[in-house]
Amino acid sequence: MGLFFFKFVYYSTKNKHNSTMRNILVIGAGKSCSYLTDYLQKKSTAEKLHITIADISLENAKTSARNHPNSSALEFDVFNKTQRREEIQKADIVVSMLPARFHIEVAKDCLHFEKHMVTASYISPEMKELNSEAEKRGLVFMNEIGVDPGIDHMSAMEVIHKISDLGGKIILFESFTGGLVAPESDNNLWNYKFTWNPRNVVLAGQGGAAMFIQEGTYKYIPYHKLFRRTEFLTLNGNGKFEAYANRDSLKYRSIYGLNDIRTMYRGTIRKVGFSRAWNIFIQLGMTDDSYTIDGSENMTYRDFVNLFLAYSPNDSVELKLRSYLKIDQDDIVWDKLVELDLFSQTKKIGLSNATPAQMLQKILSDSWTLEEDEKDMIVMHHKFGYELNGEKHQIESSLVVKGENQTFTAMAKTVGLPVAIATLKILNKEITTPGVQLPITKEVYAPILKELEQYGIEFKEKKVPYLGYNPENVTG
């Protein structure tokens, strides 16, 4: 039997951090980590914090540590049980910025060692099963505390509770969020660049039909139709957008205490025209992640496209694609495909045994990666329809946040800051309700929203005539 060992590297600006400091373990130093660690580092001296940043890449961890005297960087493998348990045991609270599917083992160790935990991810069924044990041990397992989910929950519940306190009855709630490229950095035909995990963008909408309710009627949109059933939005001062439905809006009726609501819809915002072009990839099968392709590493981008088209000894790949999907040569959708270098005979995929979705992600990353000085933008928009004293009213609440550059993005700001603020408030016993939860109680959302305003994350609210659900705003 072979010997098993693991590489362990620890990097710190000090040989040993002060034992009186409270240790925050941040697992994962990806795109959303910049503002999170910056906030905690700036608070660290006054709050007596030491921030240990653990990542599979030591370089990523060092980048987030920033040579700060109260930060350490750690090369960390979440699947190494010994290392994982050792670091969690040393922490006072654990922040998991890992992909959602990796949270559960961290959470189980947090239960075992009785540590609070914070994530920005949706509550999984496995995480939910830990609720009763977390409650028994007095542990706060805060989830869905990023931007979407996160700021959307908190901002929605603030208005819902305000209307309920007046005696109003909510009859409509629509919520839309988008991670977009800022207008000054919008320099491609898709009006889009990656501002968060590209894999999640490529796989968006998969895993079941989108479900929602409009005017008391249940609606279901299967994945292959999702990007052709969009809703138009015009946001004051920020132009026209479109939105496609998120997977399951119906579950939020009970979560938000709106079981009798007649319209409940949650959607993702894009610039107008994105969804029609993205639908091409879906129709071809390029977003499929369920099988791998032999020899993918040596394929050109053109070879990849040709995989999904019928054989023809005479017709070009371009002609076959336009004919198959009935795309006119002067259609802007065609220009968008050409802009991605989809038909390049020299660019290689370079990924072994890759799925179609992984191959598409590689192609898109070539064109949709933010440059160092480019800026992204978060747009969020809520609609609340309600009845009060026999009359119908409507409130609209909007948020626009712009990033600074490729590192300090609006996405990192709106994900990282709520996570960081919640972490410190749990550590300071300002948020104490135990269990696996999301930020829908006033104990959580009121102080966090108030502090976010200091960082320019603030909603603009206005009353408008009640419009209800307007089918003229829907395509497809």
C-alpha cells in the first residue's frame, strides 16, 4: 500500500499571529474575494481579527492577503480532510467562497467543531438537513448573503415588511438582477463580459424548467425555450434591458411569506439581443455538460462548431450553420457569432476530454474577459404591487453599482461586502438567531443594508401607477 501525504504550505507576513486575535477562515480566493478580504483587513486592528485566506492556489491566496499584517495565505485542499478539519478547528468563524457543491463538507466540520459559517450560495437540500443540529448548538449558518441571492433578499424583505406594517397586501413581486459590463467598457456586439464564474453563465437555466406565477396562473418554461421568452425592462437613466426567468420563483412565496401572491417572478438581466443570440448555442447543443468529446484538445474552434452540424462534402461550416438555424447573413446574430472567432481554423480548444459546455466556455473566455482597467456593473430592479385601503399601488426599487477595475469589480463588491459584514456581525454576536438560514429577518437585513449604503450600495425607490403584469413586455 502506497504512502499518502499532502503538500502543506503556509505563508504569513508574521511568523505567528497574536493568539488574542479572533481568526476568520476564508476558504476560496476567487473573483468575488477582493472586497471581502479588503473589508475584513481594514477592520482587523480595531476588531482584533486575523484573516486566514485558504485556496488551492497559493498565489491567489497571497493576492488576497495583500501582505497585510493581520492576514495569512494558505495553500489549501478542501478535499484533504486532515487539513480541512485542522484549519476549521483553529477558526472562530468560517467563510466558504467555494463553489456551492463543496460547502457541505465544510459545514459538517463546522458543526463538529461548533463554528459559525457564512456562504453566498443557495441553500442546498444537504445544507438544509443540518438546520436542527445547528440550532441545537447555537450556530449561525448564514447562506445566500451575496448579491443574488443576498442583496435581492434583503432589499425585497425591507420593502415587503414596510408594506405589511402599513396593512397592505402584496399582490405582485418581480425581481431582476444582472451582472453586466459597464457602458464605458461595453465594446463587443454581445454587450456582455464575464463578471463572475463563467461556468455558471454557460450552464445558466439548466436543471429543470423555470417556474413562476403570473396573475394567478402558473407558468413553466423549459430550458430550450428559456432564452426566447424574455421580458423587457426600461430602467431610468440606464437604458433598455431584457430578462429571462430564473429556475424556480415559486419557492420564494413561502420564504417571503407571500403564499397568496398572484404574480411572483425572478429573472436575470441582460442587454437586449443577448438572449436571442445565446439561444443559438442552446439549439446547437453547445451548452451540454453531460458528456465529453474525444480529441477535444486538438480541435479548432471551427471543428467544434462543425461537430453539431450535418455532414456535407461541399457546404462550408458557415453556410451549414446559417441554413440549419435560418440566420440571414445580415442578421446581427450572425455578426455576434463571427465576432467570437467561432469559425477560426487556427485557434485550438486545448482542453482534454472536455464537454461541449467547457469548450464553449473556453471560446467565450477569449472574448469576454474583462481587461485590467475595464469596469463591470450590477443592475437590480424590484417591482412591488400591493393593495391598501381598497386601492392598488406599485413601488419600484432599483440599484446600479459600477466596479473600479478587473479586480475590484461591482460583482465582487456586491457579493463580498454583504458576506464580510454578516461575518463580522455574527462574530460580534449582533446576529445571533441559530440555524441554517438566509437573510430575510430584520435582525439580519436592517444593519447590513444600512452599512452597505456607506459603500454606495443603495436602492432608489419610487412610487409609480399600478401596472400589474404587462404581457406586451414579453417576447416569444
